Amino acid sequence: MPRLLVLFLLASLALANPRVGLHQGFTRMVLDLPQGSHYRLVDREGRLVLELEAALPPAQVRVDSPELLGYRVAGKTVELRLRPGVEVRTFVLEGTTPGTYRLVLDFKKAAAPKARKPDPPRPVVVLDPGHGGPDPGATHVFPGLGLLMEKTITLDVALRVKRILEAKGVRVVLTRATDTDLAPPDEPDLWKRKLADLKKRARMADPKKTLFVSIHVNSAPRPARGVETYYLGRAADPEALRLAVWENGGGEVGRRLTRETETLTDKVLKDLLAQANLSFSEQLAGKIEARLSQAAASPDRGVHSAPLYVLRYARIPAVLVEVGFLNHPQEGRALATPAHRQAVAEGIAEGILQFLSSGAYAFK
Ligand SMILES: [Zn+2]
């Protein structure tokens, strides 16, 4: 065959217009191209264009299939007009005549995204109502009100915080839900009881949870009024140390547990990861302190650090909140009322929710 004729045949094949076929679920376009010639699909400002090495006769074709609206051929380009959400798959087949190959473009609707993304994991908040069972915590007798016990108030407030948080989709775990401590019931030794009790509570601040809030009621030698929130650290002043000794069991037990916690705190402060966690604890403390003081209309006595045993094992942001003074003539009486306890609970819950939604703390 004369060489000129071969060239002419190839050229005429290459110049053929694309063929379009409609199929169930996809539209197929086929082009015959000269063997060895290249093609590429490019995105030109949102329009899909097929670039070729051979020029085709100009054409503007309306296809109107569920996948392809139409295409326009201009020189060496084929501009494709796809419907939204359509994907293109290309592949090549042997040519039907020697010296050619077939380029196939299949247009198909992209697979629908999986029904629904799974819900993001829900935050889990550990609430620790201080004291319980044989350990009443702070106590005070008001004429007409009888004996008020810290353990009763902390449990009631914790249950109220739980209800508020759960209504917001937050999971809540309580260290105790009844009037009990967490020590083995047959342990007679006071020191061992307190140690076992606090250890069990503290161990619940594990990484499977999101944050830990221990709830307590203050009591002072000289009646004071207001709320305080603590995170783990060295006591900066005698007041914080007094509180740590008291909340760590009081008396000799409290002093011993406080010394132990101080030793551990020094170690914690050298650990970078623990430091980061402490910084989150401080932020959580700040949010709870501010919201609680406002909601309970109780003076803001500030955020402090103290060697509190119940916070010592925390691998998540962990704080201890003192919701008021039981032996203050007004505040103590207020803490006996459901209305004030509800206000206290709302303040704590708001602080927690604010912390959970703050950019500072990336909830995973
Ligand atoms: Zn307490």
C-alpha cells in the first residue's frame, strides 16, 4: 500500500468524531486515536476538557443523558459538559483498525456518600460527689435546719449537674450515686479507708473519660463566703494547703496523703504531657469558677492549685470545686435549699459545657 494512502487512512480515522452510547447507569464516549498519540483530561476552571494530539472536526453535540449534557469539539480539545456529581473513568482498548487505539470515557454518577456519618464520640464527664457513707465531710448545725452534711449536698448537686449535662448530650459517670464511700466496707483502719476511697475516685479520671470534676463544700475556721476551684499543684498559700489536708482526709490522715500528693505533684510538673493536661485543668477550673460564682451569686474566691489526692492520677482535665461554705450563716443556709443547689449545679454544668466547646480544648 502506498505510504501516502496509509497516512491518509490513519488521518481520516483519527479525525472521526467521538461516538457516544447511552447505557443503564452510565454514558460512554469512544474516540479512535492514532497509535502512540497521547491524551489527557484536564480541569479548566471547573470544566473537564480532553486534550488530544490530533485535531478533530469542530462539533457541538447535545447528549442530554443522565450523566452527560453534551460536548464541544474545537481543534485538539473536547470540552465535556457533565451533570453535577458525575465522575469520569478512562481506559483504552485495542483499535478496530491497525494503527489506531480506542480511548473510552465512561461517565457515571459518583457513588452516594454512605448513609450517615457516625455521630462524633460523646464527651464523658466524671462527677465525683465528695465524701459519703461513714465520711460526712464538713458538717454544721443551723437552728431550725438541723445537721447539714457535706456528703448530702455534694451528691444532690452532682445528680443535678448530671441531669443538666445529659440533657445536652453529654455522658456522665458518677463515682458514687448513693450515700456510700468507695472503700472496702470491712476496712477498719481510717487511713487505709480514706486512701482506698480517694484512690478509687482518682483512678476514674482515666483517658476513656473527657474530664473529671470533684464536688465539695467548704468549711472554714472563720466563716467565709464564696466559691473556689482547684487543680493539682503545689499549694501557693497556707489556705490552699489547709484545704488540701482537709479534703485529703483531715488530721494525720490528711497530712500524710497531702505529703504523698506533693511528692507526686513535683514529678508531674516535670512531665510535659502532664503539664499540658494541668494547663487544661486550669482552664476548666477557670470556666467553672466564673460560671459558678455568677449562677450561685456567690463571691469568686479564685482558681488555686493544691496537692489534692483525688486529682493526682488524672490523665484528663480534672478539678475540685468548693461550692460554698457550709458554716457561713447565709451561704450554709442557702446550700440547704433545692433552689440554691440547682443554681450551683447550673453554674458547674455551664462551666463544663463552655470548656467542652472551647477551641482551647480539642475534644477527641
Ligand atoms: Zn470535701
